[in-house]
Amino acid sequence: MISSVNGHGVQDALSLVVPFREHPITRTIPLVIGGKLGINGRIPDDQRMALLTAGFDHVFDHDEVPAFRALLTGLGTRVVS
């Protein structure tokens, strides 16, 4: 989970997601971003799509907390060793 509080989440996340997805160890780990992703409130659909296309599995804007909680509940608990 990547969280943004400063309103620059879209720009910062795009530079993060590419190396994350290119690395063999992290390429299959679910990657979610949420928080204050844009400085003007909700991010436009094209920015949301850019994040998804770049490799994020889910994008949650600051007002989508219930949807984020539902995702977490659906994940359950996993143990990896």
C-alpha cells in the first residue's frame, strides 16, 4: 500500500511503480495506492487510468475509504515464508 497525503501522489507514484513491477521479487505483489492523490481533490479518470496502466492493482482516492476497507477484508490473512 502506497499512501499520499501531500496531493502529489500521482506524480510520485508513477516513478515508483515501474521499478517495483520490473523487479522479479516484487512484480507479482499486489500494489495499491490511496490518499490525497491530487492537489485539487479527486483525481481525474485519465490519471486513475495512468496509475492502473502503470501497474497499480487498485487506486483509492481520499474519499474511498469504505472501498479500501472492503479490499482489505477480502484479502484475508496470508503467511509467507
